[in-house]
Amino acid sequence: MHLLKRIVKVLLVISLFIFFIPVAKDIRLKTRVEKTIKNDNIDNIYSGFIYIPKFNYKNLIKEGNESLDKDLVMITDFSQNIGEEKVILAGHNNKYVFNKIFNLDIDDQIIISDFSIDYNYKVKEKKIIKVDDFSYFNDDGLYLITCTNNNQERFIIKAKREF
């Protein structure tokens, strides 16, 4: 009986760590996003942020080929600046970046900001494309890209700016 109680206590402690660590990471990420937005991007490593009201999702946007694990990256080969005609944002399909965009519906709102001006978009299309298919990015608008379970395909959200 004494051994059983010890085993239960150990399992309880382990399960608390398994639950608490991801929650703590999520809280730190949300705090970093909110502080950076509030401080008006004081460190200049971020170009802006994205806000998806449907999920109350906010994340910071970096430029270039940064790590996609926790950050959202603006692909500079296509995009010039936030608010330009064409903006392409990429991020991994994980809980810190883009795992919820699969649940966006047509006409859902997406807001991107350069910390001074907010740009409103409405979702117009959802599509899965091949990894090497760049023909889909011919039109102006906002594109959100994430990985799928198939390494040869990408999930794309296409949104048009509202004026």
C-alpha cells in the first residue's frame, strides 16, 4: 500500500510537469507578443504582428529566414513591407504559430500591423499546394503558409485587403 501511494505521488508530480511546462511556454510567448506590441517594437527585430480575432491569436512577424518554430516570418523574396500589395507570411503548423489557420473560414477577418497602421483582410480562399508551386502567389493580397502532414504540400490561406 505504501509503495502504491509513492507511485501515485510520482505519477502526479510527473503529470503536473508535463501539463505545466507547455502552459508556461504558451504564457511566456503571449507575454512577449503583448509586451513587444505595447512597446511599439522597441528592439526593431519585428516588422509587425498578426491578429486573428476568431481565435484571439496574436503573433509577431519577423522578416527573412528566421526559425519558424515560434515565430511568424514574412518571406522577403515576395513581400516588401507590411501593408504592401502582396504579403506572404509563413510559420510552422504548431500551437505557437499556425495550427489554427486550418479552421479559418471564408470571410473571416485577419489583421496585420506594422505597429502603427492596421491592415484588415478577409479570407477568400483555402488551398493545399505543392511545395514548389509558386504560381499561386501571382495575385495581390495576404498569404498565410504552413506545413501539412505531407512534406510535399503546404496549406495556404489567401486573403484580400479591405479598404
